[in-house]
Amino acid sequence: MFVVDKNFYLHHHDLLTRVFANLHKEHAIALVDVEPKLKSLSGVEYLYRIFFDHNIKRDSLIVVIGGGVLCDAVGFASATYMRGICSINVPTTMMSCADPVMGKVAVDCFSQKNLIGVWFFPHLTLIDPALIKKDVPRYFNTGISEIIKSALIVGKKVYDELERDMNRLMEGDEEIIKKYIKMSIKTKIKCVKGDEQDVCGRHAKLGLGHNLADALESAAPLITITHGEAVALGMIFAASVNNIIEHTNLSEELLARTTQLIKIANLPTQIPFPIKKEQVVEGLLRSKKSRRDAIMIVLAKDYGRIEIEEINSGIVNTASETLLNS
């Protein structure tokens, strides 16, 4: 069965029609209106109904064609329907290609991002940069944040390369896009491989920028901020926190270079909706990355050196000042 983003289907109707016409096995196609509420328990129930109505069984195959919201929601539904249905992902956005589903699928609940989830790997992920939607710059740019994050995790050489290639990346050069999608995926595999269920905490590096991102996405009015925009703000916040703690030439450089790359990617450097410092602190405490009574944050201490530190509300307030759009 194919579960396809309805908007993507309309833009690539001829291509998908040819693909489906050449299939020699029985198949069904479900076109889905992709909205943020799809990543919720009610959204998953809607997907269960599609599975049920199409008589999906344990030996069925679900092929998901769409962006991160669809891949995540259908991934969660596939992982839990009849205790697990095999799935293949075909991501179609910059974000879902640079940060594909890899072991974790989740939905939002109680206004908290990814609160309910399971460990689940798609059987296969097929990525073709030619399919990436570029018609809406905002949704192309939002995926660049994951590439910036991955470059910081890998080290200075790759980060320097990314700075040099940034203009070509933003212009949609397919070879450059392919280069950095590969880099981002390899980075994620390295962090996940051998610790697929995050028992040893090796996934933590991938959380760079996501502490504040979780808090912002939970607090944001609907469609005010994308995941990539929230991660971009989260990386500036993390670099600010690190600079407050370290206050060295290196920490200042990391903050300045991170902020500059985010600006080049046309991503926000200020929170685009009203929020108080107290809400930021509360959101960080509620984040699944923090402990019961402690704010934990992932920091880039150097290019290629990512660590987790506990911080207090005073540091949060100081670091968030430049992000608040007051």
C-alpha cells in the first residue's frame, strides 16, 4: 500500500501514475492531507482506519511518500498496527532527507512534541534529491538546519566546507544537496549504530539544538514555526549557553559562525512569536531530554565535540535574551 502526501501527488501526478502503472502486484493508494495534527493520536487513528479499510495484514508493505510529518506518523502507525507492519520511506523534503526516520517514530500529545513513541526502523529508505520540494523556499530552508547541526557534530573540516558550499546549497545545486544529505545521514548512522534504542546515550549528539526546539514547538501557535526553524534557534541558544559557560575565543567563534550560517540559510535568529523567559525554562524542564528537576542541554564545546551539561534557569534567561522578539 502507498500512503502519499496529497500535495506531492498533485505536483508529481504524471511521474507517480507511471510508477503505479508499472507495478505488477496488487496495491492500494491512499492520498493524505498532511497537517501538523496528523502527528497526534487522533491522526494515527485516522491512519489505522485507512489500514483497516484496505485490509492491511502483517505480511503487507506500507510505502510512505512524503515529508517528515507523514513519515513519522505513518511510521508510528505501521509500528503499532497489528504489532508492526513492514514499511519503506521515500522522503520528499529537505528536512526528511537530511534527517530521515531512523529507529524512532513518535506523535505529539498534551501539546508536547514526540511525547509518545516507539523504536521502529523502516525496512528501507529511498532518497532521490530530484524529488525534494523546492517550490516553497521556507520548507527547503528548514532542512538546512539539520545539515548545519550534522556538520558541527562531524568536525571543523566539514563545517568549513559547508561554509564554502552554502551559497550553492541554497541555490539548489543537486550535487551539493546530495553531498550534504549523505554527510547528514552518515552522521546519524554513526550516532545510532550499535545503540539503536539509545541505552548507552549515543543518540544524544543528535539532540544538538533540539532542547529549545522541543520547548518552542510545544509553545508555538499552529504553523508559526517549523521543526527546522526551531532547531536553528535551538543551536543559537545552545551556542549562547556554551559561550556563557566557557567565555573563550572558541566559544565566541562557535556562536558567531553558527548564527551566520543560520542567517545565510534564511532561518530565524529570533523567536517569531511572543514567549516569556519563564515559559522557556518550563519548556526545557518538560523536554524529554531533561531530567526530573534539572535542565539538561546538548552543547557543541568544539567542532566535533558534543557534550551534555546541566544548566540553571539564570543561564537560560541570559542565553534566551537575544532570541526573544520583544
